[in-house]
Amino acid sequence: MPILRSRRFRLAAAVLAVIAAGIGVRYLPLGLPREVVKYAGSVLWGAMVYGLVAFLRPTTAVGRLASAALALAVLVELFRLIQTPELDAFRLTLAGQLLLGRIFSPWNILAYAVGIGLAGALDAGIRRLAGRRRNSADAPATLSGANSGLEPPRAITGSQPAELS
């Protein structure tokens, strides 16, 4: 279970970093063009959704995580089509803007898919590296094990007279 706890810790840290980057891109005066600000924030939002889904299901395959994250992101985007006075008032707040957004846009879905794809690719790469590290750490134990088919050299034991000259 330490590996699972470590993965969850890394995912939580990554989600917090993505949230900080998204808020920074959207609200800091970086001098970026309006389109870059809007879609970079949406790409990061998609990556955040992937991270949250992966945090909840850390042992699930990357493809399934990405599919679930994309389905969730599309549902949130479609939820913007529902208009009520209460929802519209919430969407005008900072929390509402960050969580739900204000205006439906199919381009946002594409940006979410890009963010989810990038996060999934990064996650898959990290999983591959972690798997290699585990396998290489286990390699000495498996080479000397009974299933390896290799016989370790035997020590020659017995007494021989010492040569003193």
C-alpha cells in the first residue's frame, strides 16, 4: 500500500499545482492574449479533472481514467446550458466561474480533451518509469531465485595445507 499512498500524494500535489497554474494564467496580469488565457485555463481545467479522477481511482488504467475524466468534463460543459436564476448568480462568483464556468462552448470540450490527453500521457509515462524502477530493483532477487534457471557458483570448501614458503 505505500506505493498507492505515494501515487495519491503525487496526484494531489499535481492537482494543486495545476489549480495554481490555472488561476495564475486566468487572473495574473501576464500579458498573454485573451485566447491563450481562456484556452490555457480550459486545458489546465481538463488536466485537473483527470488528476481528480485518478486520485479517486489510482489503480485504474490510464485510458479508463481519461475516458471518465472526459465524460465528466463534457457533462459539466453541458450543465452550462441549464439556466436558472440561482445557477446564474453562482456562475457570476469566482467559485462559480472556476467550477462551472459561465458560457457553453464546444471549443472548451476540445480544450478539456487536450488537457486530459496531456495529463494522461504524463501519467502513463510516470507509471512506466515507476514500473521500470520496481522491476530493476527486483532484478537481483529474481536472478538468484529458484525460478531463474541460473545456478549460483558454489564455494569450494575443505581443508588444504597452508603454504608457508
